[in-house]
Amino acid sequence: MQRLIRAVAGCALVASLAACVVQQPQVAAPPPNPHEVAMRRLGEVNTRIDNLSRLIDARVNQGYYPPPQGGALHHRLDVIRQEAHDMSASRGGGLSGDEQHVLNQELDGAARAIGQ
């Protein structure tokens, strides 16, 4: 009786492993809408600017640097945000991959200045 149970359990194990190996037909996802991708890029840049802005506020409140220095850092982020929106407006909304890359490089410099 135990042999029968072991044999059935073994068959079930082999069948479940075989089911994992068999590839199911893939349904192709529709290609992403280029405008949606461009808008997502702009949203990512804006989110990163918002996060850095909150970090500046926290660092000023904790006394890491004085409010005038925090104001200068906020101004730097405001300039980058304005550049992003100018780029976005020139193409009808959203950012290209190259534009996002340039803005992220500027934000990397700002993040280093903030002390992140």
C-alpha cells in the first residue's frame, strides 16, 4: 500500500514538473504608446525632483545646513523642473529618452550637492 502511495506521489511530482517545463503560448502585449512612455518619463523626473525637495526640507529641519543653503538647493531643483517642462512643451508633452538622461544627470549633480 505504501508503495502505491509513493508511486502516485512520484507521478504527481513528475507531472507537476513537466507542466512547469512546457511553455505556454505567449500573447503579445500591444506595443506601448510612445506618448504614454514620454509622459511616464516626465513623471519619473518630476517624482525624483519632489523626493529631492523633501530631502532638502528634512536636512534643513535637522540642521545639516542653514535655510539659505536649502533655498539655493530648492532653486536648483526648480530650474531643473522648468527645463523638464520646457523640453516637454516643445514636443507636445513628455520627454524623450535622451532628454530624460540629460535631466537625470543634472539631478545626479543636485543629489550630490544635497548630500545624498
